[in-house]
Amino acid sequence: MALEICVKAAAGAPDVLGDCPFCQRVLLTLEEKKVSYKMHLVNLSDKPQWFLEISPGGKVPVVKFDDKWVPDSDVIVGILEEKYPEPSLKTPPEFASVGSKIFGTFVTLLKSKDANDGSEQALLDELKALDEHLKGQGPFIAGEKITAVDLGLGPKLYHLEIALGHFKNWTVPESLTHVHNYMKSIFSGESFVKTQAAREYVITGWAPEVNA
């Protein structure tokens, strides 16, 4: 039995996978664990009634486990690890929060209208901390093997690279070689390529936030 999952459809292209990093995180987990799934693409700007009935908050992703629809990528990934323990994607607890502030600082910089508000420095500090961590570990956050923390962070870095490049002409500094290598390793993975949103949909997805 394939698991059913509702994910974001691309803006303006309802039949194409959209740009939600939390949806991609769950899809990556399913792919890495070789769990078969059936994807329902949901147009979040015009949510269908059937979707609102299973996800009253209108949030994606939601996955159906034993006839019950479960929201929240953190919760979903935890259940997948329990139900499908092999291969294990458990992250050792001491590494679980590595890179956890990167997404928030990226969004702040993306929406920033003031070059001197410190948002760029805040993101740089987080990326430098990640670089330092990877220098001692690598190639992934917990070492040789990809784990849940990478599957959560990878999609966020993908969004960061595309959105900041497009809207701010900003790139991760070349000096952060470990972060660059990490992004290359994650973005080139078979599961990642299969579950990523196309570049143009990432840009379309962030445009309302930037222009707000």
C-alpha cells in the first residue's frame, strides 16, 4: 500500500510539484527509505474542499497513516522513522539542531528592505557556524552518512541559493568551502533531484514575500 501525501502544487502550474521545503523534506525521507507513495498536488492559493476537510489549517505536507491524516513535517518524519526503521535516518541528538537557524535568517534577509539591519550578517554567522561544523565532521552533518537533519536542511539551502541569488544577487561566500561542498553533495543526490521544485517555481513561490 502506497502512503498518500498531500504537497504543494507549483504556483500557476497545478500539475507540477511546488516549492515547499517542508514537503520536499518528507518526500526525501520517503525516497531514502524506499517507501512507495502517492502524491496529491494541492493548489494552495485555491484550496479544494476535500483538502480543507483533511487539513483544516490548510497546511502541507499531510500524510495519511492508518486512515488518519497527519500534518507537520517534524511529526511525519518521526512517524516514518518508527514505521520504516530501515535504512535508519536518525540523527544523533547532539547534531539535531545544527543549521536550525539558517532558514529563519535567510527569510529575514530575503524580506529585508534595509541593507544595514544586520540580517545579512546574521545569515553569514549561521552559515559560518555550519561550515565550521562540517569541517570537523563532513561530508554530512552527522558524518559519512546522510541523516534526517540533512534532509531537513538541504531543501532550505536550495531555496536560499535560488531566492537570494534571484532577488538579492547574493550568494554563499566562496570562502565557505565546506558549505558549498555540502550543498553540492545534497543537491546532486538522486532523491533530491527527483523531489526538488524547478528553479522558476521557487522564485515564483517567494515573490509575494519579497514584494510584500
